[in-house]
Amino acid sequence: MWYELEGPKNKRVSDVLIAEDLHPWDISKFTPILWHNPWAKKPFLYKLWKLFQYILDMENNILKEIQGQQPWKLFGLSPDWPYNLYDK
């Protein structure tokens, strides 16, 4: 949680990486998503992250979704990795 009634909190946490069932063999099925803390004292530069991410646009009060690469593509794997290894 980054915000309460009293105002912003956890400002020393710049981002949180959320992943569902993340295992090395599932990298072609599940994509971790980086959520940026808009009140972070030292924000992470979003352009450095190559996967999907969300950023709160404080000026327009909207949540921006930034599309990124699929993890399998980033690591140079096929989309059905590692299951395609057994087809050979």
C-alpha cells in the first residue's frame, strides 16, 4: 500500500513486481508486471524495464499501462518453451 488517509507512505519502495505462479518453466505463460510507486523518493526509471508495467499519471489521474516484451522473447526463447524441447 502506497497511500492512506494520512497521505503517501512507503516512499522508500520505488516499485513492486507482481507475478502469478512464476517458475522458470512458466516464463512463456505468465508475465510479471512492474507497478511503480508514484510517491517514491527515488523512482525507478521506467525506460529501463523491458516487460509490462503500470504507472500512475498524477497530473491526469489515470493509470498508464506500458506494453513491454513478452518474457520468453526477452530471453530469446520460443513461446512454448520448454515444452517444445520434448517435441524433438
